[in-house]
Amino acid sequence: MANRFEMLPHRRAIIDRRTIADALDSLPADNAAALRGGATAILKVTLDEGRREIARRLAANPVRGSETASAYAFLTDQIVRLLHDFTIERLYPINNRSAAERLTIMAVGGYGRGEMALDSDVDIAFLTPWKQTSWSEQVIESMLYSMWDLGLKVGHSSRSLDEMVRMAKSDLTIRTALLEGRFVWGDEALYDEAAALFDRDVVSGTARAFVSDKLAERNDRHKRMGDSRYVVEPNLKEGKGGLRDLHTLFWIGKYVYRVRSVPELVDKGLLTRAELRQFQKAENFLWAVRCHLHIVAGRAEERLTFDLQPEIARRMRYAERPGKSAVERFMQHYFLMAKQVGDLTAIFLAHIDESFAGRGRRFGLPSLRRRPTKLDGFVLDRGRLAMPADDFFAEDPVRLLQLFALADKNKLEIHPLTMRAAGRDARLIDNRVRRDPRANLLFLDVLASKNDPETVLRWMNEAGVFGRFVPDFGRVVAQMQFDMYHHYTVDEHTIRAIGLLSQIEKGELADDHPLTSKVVHNIASRRVLYVAVLLHDIAKGRGGDHSVLGAELAERLCPRFGLTPAETETVAWLVRYHLILSDTAFRRDLSDFKTILDFAERVQSPERLRLLLCLTVVDIRAVGPGVWNSWKRQLLANLYEAAEEVLRLGHKQTGRRERITGKHAQLRDRLGWDQARFDTYVTRFPEAYWIAESVDILERNARLIESADAEQRPLSIVTSPDPERGATLVTIYAGDHPGLFYRIAGAIHLAGANIIDARVHTTRDGMAIDNLLVQDPFGQPFDDEQRMKRLAIAIEDSLANRNRMADKLAAKLPARPRADAFSIEPAALIDNRASNRYTVIEVNARDRPALLYALAHALFQAKVMIHSAHIATYGERAVDVFYVADLTGDKITSGARLKTLERLVVDAAGGGGGARKAA
């Protein structure tokens, strides 16, 4: 480690230990408290100045991560040494120390490696030969208090040599920390004795168990962090492909082969010179990011969150390029480095595997079930697919595709050294190989496999073969999307979507996707669907509409893959319109028949509709955890079934009047009312009410209205969980008056719920019956009894003007630093063609608390009536759609009124003051 610190330039500019030691020596010895206080003040200034110098160097050379990490550790070393000497010489001097009063200070963990960021923990071990004496206890306690006074976050232990050995044997974390042990100061002979004991009594003979435990620990950590190195807000220390993975490699190398530095792994044959450079390059980059992260966040932050990414990209001098922002370029570089760490992990573990694993049990990549069969020149190496000679791929580069096709077909794991060779030889894939029908057939076999296409495509991507064979896919490898909606990079999202499609096709997700699990088996061409999933996002990051550009790419790529002209046309259409099903289902009123007709006219065929449903479901599911829910499933199913009827029956489908009559008959049967009573009830409602609501909600409304009218209640509120819709239905029956909906929206927000859908009706005798679906902030039903009671009380108080709504809403607004990283210009699109009866207003804005309340209040100011509201959120972006009419129930057609309407909602969406004056 001395060599590492000796590489630091101008170390005395960081800290001049001799000068500081002289200053400490010159402190007057009035009393112990004053002496300690004076020393703390000097050391605090020294520490702050050293940190400023390191930060200055990092700002001047923002990619020197390893040097910066060493500089922080070097500075900490000097502070600890000064503190040790001051404590034993000035505070607790002793002339003739006995053998029991020997004391050594050892850096462990990251500090022991000589790597620290600004706010890293200072992990130290105080070691004594036997049980601590009173003098050593005083010294250790005094040093710890002084370090805490300096603001250092100290992780410490105080043990005898025997205790050290016993604890290291019983606790893997302690053993790993001590493995990184490094002498800092004190009795060096005692440190040497401790190191020898550790090697002899702890490490010796336990290498296999240590490797197994560390790999299990790594796998658990990956699962906690999302089990992907392509999470768009990665934890750069603990996440997959992060620093801890590099540490694990070194720990294993150090434990098994007793190496003292990473370059020694080359001498042991574990890494090549080129791979060592990759290791050091990745380590340097990750440490640069981590050091910047601590400085920008002002704390020990390890997660690269959206609000911090732009500033770190700026500090590291990334610039914009056409189609890619600076932050997207920075994050793509990050993910490429994480991929490099993954490649090194696989290679390293292959060597460990050869050394330790017995037959039938191996360390390394998770294996598929292996079953030997005809292998076309490839061989089996302990159950894994391997190449027979080093030039096997060079002889015929199509074998690079054949490797993965055979692995999939025979459910074989690929030998890591063969994966290394595939990565090395991927450059052999040129246009000749890309045009080769054999290669394209092999690729399609993997893509549309009925086995496990996700795993094998991920292997292909890790080796770099995927991106070389489909260069347009290579462009989106490690490409993030700078928003809060997408959880993964584009390539990871795509591969996950293909995996989900495979699971649905096998029936493994039938409970989550009952309709799609049936529809997928009625599709004429499986490969059309799988190719469409592959290509649906392939044009992201090109500076235009990725759907349009992707369709153009599909027209070029599909013939190369071997698809027919008809299949190519279908794939291109699916890529072009892959968002139309979700956009229509989530942003339009599905009870408005024109919505269904317009959608069906765009789709045109039942086969396209089936393909589109499957593509849409896996696209949404692959965005990330928590994005899919029952409400989305219900909306997609409703639209699919309505459009399927139109496409199947054409003009023979049930008309508006027939649908109303059918609902009347079902409702009367459920209610059990006589004809006269039922007819009187029916006449209270306009046709739009009967079209908009399903029979189950019509029944709930009827029973509520019957009860409220009988008891002459001026306001009735009923809340009931609706598992089928994945939400809670809130029904309000009250005398209608202007501003009713915005007050309800504000009250629901104050109660901690979110409205996802709202239908607002007025009876012919002046009563309002509003049906709202609400969820909690995590997209789940708002179904706790106490919360539902609180929700009803909040609505009642709001409608009775018992509280100052605007003040309460303003007081509730929380800080949202992650969302604040995104700039979304509010916009309103007003469409008079989307509905025959209503003007449709679509508002795009940055999501924020009480946004719906602000927009509803703006519509109240514009003197329009809301018929329905449909709320969709995509991370930081909200898309709220309103079906409105003027006070006479007609569409809004006046140009002047439309301009005023647009101005009011855009102002409200942008946080304008209109809603603040409400209530």
C-alpha cells in the first residue's frame, strides 16, 4: 500500500505531517481537556484543508478516481498517525511500556485497501497482544473521541490477537474486513504477528468455503439491489457491476492465492494483461463517480439518483451529442463499465471454478439444465458447451451465433472461457456474416425459442455478439432513458420483455395475464411477435420519434432476418404503433364508443390486435417493478374486447341504444325493483351515464341513491375496495354545484390517495353522482378501513367548507428532489374530434402533488363541466385527460374560449397561482 500512496503527486500539499506534528508539540500542557481541544482544532483545520486540496485536484482532473480514493485514505492515515502520537506522547505518556501495553492500529475494509471517498467510514482495528490494560483502554478511548470530534465516521474494534482470530473464524464480514488489513501506525511487529496468525489460523485450509460464502453473499446482494447491472438509478458500491463486485474478485484472489495487489492476479493466471487494464479502468471510473457523488450529495451517498446524475455528468465533463444528453452519455458510459465488471467476474470465476469445483458442482454463472447431444464441432467440458480450439470461431464466424443456438436448444451452460473467446472474436462478425442466411436463422431460433430466450440473449449481449450481429441493437446497449419511469437501460428492458413473453407463452404468468395467456396462442406467426418485441425500442436515442424511426429500421432488418414481406409489414406496423393500445386505454374514455371505433380503424385486423396486446403487456411489465397493476390490466382488457368485437362484427356490433337497454335489463334484475319504480329511476339519468358505467357500478350507485334519498341525506360517500380494478371505488352523491370535482380531488389528495379515473354525472333533478377510482401512492387499492374512513371525512369536510383547502394542500407539499431533476414543459392538447359529444383536453406536465386538484380548479375557472377524467403517470411525467363540455352540455368550439381554456390549464399545470386561490 505504501507504493500506492507513493504514487500520489505532491502529497505534502494534501497534508504536511511534520509541520502539523510540530504544531501539536508546541501546544502548552495546561490541562488534558485544553490540550485535547487545541489538538482537535489543529487537526480539524488540517483535515478540512486536505479535503479541499483533494476536491480541487478532482475538479481539475475529474476522471482520476483511483488517485482521489488513495488521496483520501492517505490523508486519513496521516491524521490517525498524528492523533496516535499526540495521544501517547502528550495525553497518556508512559516511560517503560510493558509487553502487554503494545498497541497497533490496523486499517480494515475499504480504508485498509487504501480507497476512500469524502464521507467513507474510517474502519480501524486496535490490536493488543492480550487483554487490554487500563493504559491501552485510555489511549483507544481518547483517540476515538478525538476522531468523532473531527467529524469522522469511525467503524472500530478493539481486540486481542486471540479475540481477532476467534471472531474472524466465526464471522464472514469480520474475516473479509481483516483480509484487507493494513498497518497504519503503532507497534509494527505486533501487526506482523497478527497478520501471520490470520494467515495460519483463519485463512489456511478454508479457501473453498470462503469462495462459496462470498459468492452466495454476492448473489444475495444482487437480489437486494435489483439483480441487474442496468438499473437506471444504480448503487455504484453494492449494485451489480459496481465496486463491491470488483472487491469480491480481489478478496477471492487474495484469500485463495495470497496476492497482495490486483496486478498479481496476472502472475497467477487469473487475468490477462488486457483484462487487468479493464479492471483498473473500471475501478478508476467507478471511484471517480463515487468521489464526485459524495461531494455533490454532501453525504455518504452510494446511489446514483436522477437528481445527482446531471451534476456529476457536468463535473466529469460529458457533453451533449445529437439525440443524447450529457447525462445519458455519462450513464451509458457507467453501464458499459458495469458490463465490463460483469465480464471480468465471469472470466475470474471460471478460473476459480477450475481450481475448486468438483464434478457436478461449480462456482460461476447460473447454469441451465445440461443435456449432451449433437454439437456440430463444439465439445462438452464438464457439462458446459466449449469450443475445441482457440481458432474455432475464426474458421467460421457464424459459429458465434451457433454457440448460443446450441446452448439454447440443448439447455447447456456455456463455458466461461468460451464466453471470453466469443467476446474477443465478436469483431469477426461483419456484413458478410450479418447477411448469411445460416446466421440469421440461428439468431431467430434463439430469439423465438420455446426454452429460455431471455437467458441466452443476455449471454449473447454480455459477450458483445448481439450488438455486433444487430448493430442497431448495439447502439442501445447500456443506453439509459433519463426519466423516472424506465427502471432499466434499453437493451435490458428489451431482453426482459422477450423473457416475459416467453413466460406468458408457457402459461407461467396466467394469473397475472389471463387474457394475454389465451390470446398469445391464437397468433399466426410467433416470430413476428418476438421480432416486434426485439425492435420496438431499437431506435431510442436517435433524436426523433423512436416509433417512426424504429418502423423504418424494421423494414430494413426483417428481410435480413428472413421474414416474408407480409411479416415485415406487420412488424413495422407493430413497432410504429406499439404505444397506441396503452395510450388509448390509459388516456381515453373507453365508454365513449368513438374511442373504440377510432382505435379499431387504426388497427384494422384481429391478428394485429392480438399481437399488439401481447407486445403492450410485456413492454409495460418490463419497464420495472411496480409499474404493472390490476387497473392497467383491466383497461387493456376492456379496450381489447371492445375493439375485437368491432373488428369481428363490423357494423353488426351492438349499437348505443341496444347497449343501454341491455344494461337496464341487467340492473333491474340485480335490484329486483318493479317496472314502475325502475322506470322512474332510469329517467333521472342522461344516456351518457348508462354508457359510461359498468353494471356492477350502476348497481352500487342505485343502492346508494335509494338509501340516501330515503334518509334525505344531503351528502353520501361510500368507499369500497375493488380488487378486479386494483383500486378503491369512491362514490359521492350530493347536490351538484360548480367546483364540486376540484374540491373532491383536493380532499382525496389530503387523505393520501391518488385518483386514477373519475366519472362525473349530474342527474336531471340536479344531483351529482361521481364515481372515482383511487389508489395509494404505491399503485395499490386504498383498502385499509381506517384510511377509507379518513378519506370519506376529508371529502365531507371539503364539500362543507370546514377547512382551508389551499392552505392545507400547500402545507402538505413535500420536497421531490429526484423529480426536480427533470424539466417538463407543460402542454395542453385540445381535441374536438376524439369524441362526438365532448371536448377532450390532454394535459402533459411534470407530476407533482395535487396536480389534478389544480387542473380541475382551472377547468372550474374556465366554466366547463367535467364528464370524466383519466389520469396516467409515467415516472415524473403526468398525462391527465378530461372529457368536458360547456355549461349547456355542448362541445367547446369557440376559438377564443379554447385559447382561454388552454391558457388556464397550462398555467395550472406549470404551478400557476389559480388553484392557490381556491377554496
